[in-house]
Amino acid sequence: MFQSRTHTCGELRLAHAGEKVTLTGWMENVREVGTNLAFVVLRDFYGTTQIVVENEEMMSVIRPLNKESTLSVTGVVRERSSKNPKQATGEIEVVPEEIKVLGRCRYNELPFEINRSKEADETQRLKYRYLDLRNPDVKKNIILRSQVVYALRQAMVEHGFMEITTPILTASSPEGARDYLVPARKHPGKFYALPQAPQQFKQLLMTAGFDRYFQIAPCFRDEDARGDRSPGEFYQMDMEMAFASQEDVFAVLEDVLPPIFAKYGTYNIASSAPFTRIPYRQAMEEYGSDKPDLRIDLKVKDVTELLADCGFEPFNGQVVKAVPVTGCKLARKAIDKLCAEVEVQAGRKPYWFKMDETGAIAGGIAKFVNADPATVEKVTEALGLEPNTLVFLSCGKLEEAQKTAGVMRKMLGVACEGHMDKERYEFCWIVDFPMYEIGEESGELEFCHNPFSMPSGGMDVLLKAERGEINPLDILADQYDLVCNGVELSSGAVRNHDPEIMVKAFEMVRLGEDDVRAKFPAMYNAFCYGAPPHAGIAPGVDRMVMLLCGEESIREVIAFPMNKNAQDVMMDAPSAVEQKQLDELHIAIVKEEPQAE
């Protein structure tokens, strides 16, 4: 019969010497020395302990076992003659009187070495994730995630928020990404959708009279993976406040997040309230991004008037942006490599020149800058050039030039010493987003971001745009993004809670009241019964933990992540199902016909 452990493998110390104990765990390693002597490392969730086998009886149990078998070891604690100061239990060892095999590892070879699993191929790690998670370095991210979620819950409750869970099976809604659809067996031809976010439900809770709501909410979006985005599902700390403004939302998060980041983060410094606020258009002009990393002190400068007509053909008729970097002594080879990396990320070629140690303009496109002494003088003054200043340049249409400059700024901040204070968490709010934009495909006015946001100025500004007194593209939304270290943690907004303003906002994009009723029936009808002004936000839990752990990939902070193709290679999902299941759901699989050449 299995006897429970008396201690964990990370618990025993010199003070326990002489005690009889029972430990359980995995046999991480075994080193045989002679006929009847072996050193076994036993590992559990809490740490490792050295087991010293000194007789043939115990050796006969250990010798046939493969590593990663699970054991129960009962024995006496004694002081180690050769101590290991790097190990928490390094002053003691256990001499076993009994070893029970609880779970035998039946494979001689493991897919990878447990303690070096992070070096293994990612597909192997995901396929054998249960082994990967045995690695303490991998496990610690999941432990930290649990601690962070608990701290978030505790902080939100202390701020008067109530946790309420919202439905997982719901109606399809135009949220900006593809839905995951679930066929409804009792309603042939109809489908549920997994929620991209609890957006409508949390707003309905506000209309129902719940003052402050939050939830660690699962969200489902059928979108491609990237470093800071997991395909399929993710979690966010969803929150909403009734009778609240943008300032109320900011105050809560500026109080909740910094202590958590400072306590659990790789770095122990986090922005204090109030966070820097940057209007969207200013962010694009000065940082080339709506998620700027404020740890980098570089800014983008507009040099269109100075260089568009300098004779360099790619600049002709284009917007030209510059990122000057003082005290930068990168060699030509390093500059060329940086240019290639920028082009890969931004999709456009960057250019450069520098002011060398003598104060002369040299390298890259220097001959075009030097062609006119007046241009040299103006560029030097506009960019504040001094010896050993490297200048990277981008060109194109406004958004293209801005985007490329943003990539340049980020890469230069990392590559050039003294321009990035890496060991801190720097938060900022991006505010005053445009309400509308011209769609790339339609060529017509469309919502820029969240259609449920309140336009700044309410009904008055919409009526002015309708009368032609202002350009609809100049209408701003009471919408905001929270950014930390160049990563967008969340989008939020003051919601459009007034049905008349909502209808007018949708009319701007050629949708009438009937369309609003059809697309958002519950929310529209609820607002007609008297809705409070409300605002909210939903920081991504996965992204927060990724930043706190200092990881580059979001998959490192998720217990069982999918791969880049939204596949769970461990569970073999998605997978085919039996025809009987398809018949019950009234679904037929139609094979795509090969196209004729």
C-alpha cells in the first residue's frame, strides 16, 4: 500500500539529520560507483534530494530502472560529507531502507534531456509537453502565472470588483477576427461561436446594474500565431465599470499593475502612476508605432522637407523619416546587417548616413546630403547632429515611412549602447485613436478599431461630420491602449451606451438602425432600457506573464500551448471525427476539388 511522503524533495535540511523520512518523486539521474554504491537524484515539484544507495538489496531495485521512473524512498537523513552549496538540500542526503517503484518509465531513451528541454526542437517539446514541464526552468513560468493570476484577482476584489463568468457558447459577432464555430445539434444549420471576448456580456452586466465586473476570461480567435499571440485561445483580465470614465479605468490599472510587475517581474522597477499618455498620431510621428517601447530614448524626426528633393531617387515625392542615434560607433558590417533586419521586419529598405568623429557627413547616402552645403547645415540643426551620430532613414507613404522608422528605432535602441534602459517595466497609455479610417479593400469609411467606442464629442461631432463641417477621419474615439515595453497589453474604451449615438456612428459607415438591431440585438435593446455610462479594458494575462518572465515567446508561459499552425501535437488536435458524429450535427465534409492547371 502506498505510504504518503513525510517531506518534499526541496524541504530537508541539516536540522533533519537522523530523522526517518519518506520522499516521493522522479528519478532524475543515477550514478553508479562500484558494485553496491549509487547516487540517485530524486526530483519532485519542490526540488531535488540526493539518495545514497549503499547495499545490494537497494541496488537491485534501482539498477533496472530507467530515468524518470517514479519512486517512494523511505530512509534516514544524514549530513553529506561532500556538500553542494548550489542545491537547497545540498547539506544532506537520504540513505534508503526501502524503495518502492510507483510508476516505471518504460523507455530507455527520452525525447530530450529533461533539464535541457528548452534547447530541444519545439515540436518535440509540445508533443511531450508533460515531460517538458518537468524541467524546473519551464515549470517556474507556469507557477509564476498562477501567482500573478491570484494577485490580479486579489487586487481587483480589493478595488470593489466582482468576478462573474460569462458564456462560452454564444452567438457569432463581428469582433474583428475569425470566430471558432460550434455546430448546434438541436438546431440544424445553426452554430454557436466561442467568444472572441466577453465584450457584449460585460456591457450587458453594466446595464443590469452590476457596478464593477472582472473575470480572468478565456477568449477564442481563429488567427495566426506570432511571438506575443497564441493561436486559438488566450486569457485576459476583463474588467468593466459603470458610471465611469477613462480616468476611472486608468486609476484602477495604474494602482493594480505596477506592484504586481515589481514583485513578480524579471525586473523590480515598474512605472508608477500616472503612466505617460501619448495621443495615437503623436505616437506614430515620434515613435513610428502605436506600441512604443519607452525604455528606448530615441525619437523619430520628420525630414521630408529637408531630404525629399536631395537628389536621392527613392526619396522623390515620398515622406522621409529619420532616427538619429548619438554616440553610436557601429561598424559598416553591423550597419549593413541592421539594414537587412529592418527590411525583413518592415518590408521596406532603410537608408543611412553618419556624422563621423571629425564632424563630416559620411557613409550610406552621404553624397546626396553633402551635395548642398545648406542641406548639411539644416539637417545638422534639425537632427541635433554631433560627432559619432548614426542616422537611419525611411521613406514611402506616411504609414510606410512611420512603420519602417518604428522598426529602426526599436532595433537601434537594442544595438546601440546607452539608448535603452532594459531592466525596467515602462508603461504608457496610447489615447485619442481615430474613430474611422478608409478601408484598404473597400476604399470607403470604416470603423478604425472598436465600433462600440464612444466618439469623443458624442452626437455633436457626428452631426458635424454628417453636415460636412468636419472630416470624419478627424473624429477621435474615447479609446485607449495600454502598452508595456513595446508590447500592447490591452485595448479599452469608454463605451457607446446611447442607442441614438450608436445608430448615428454606424450610419457613418453605411449601416442603419435595422443593421445595428440585427447585429447586436441584445445590447441595442438593453441600452434602450436605460444604460449607465461605462468603460473598461482587458489586459492580456498571457502577455503580462510573458513580460514578467522575460520570455520572447508566449508559448513559454502557457501550460499546454498550440504550435504556430494552431495544432495541439500532444493531443493530435484538430482531428477527424466519426461519421456518426457528423451525421448527428447535420454536417457534410465537402472535399475541395483540385483546380485545373
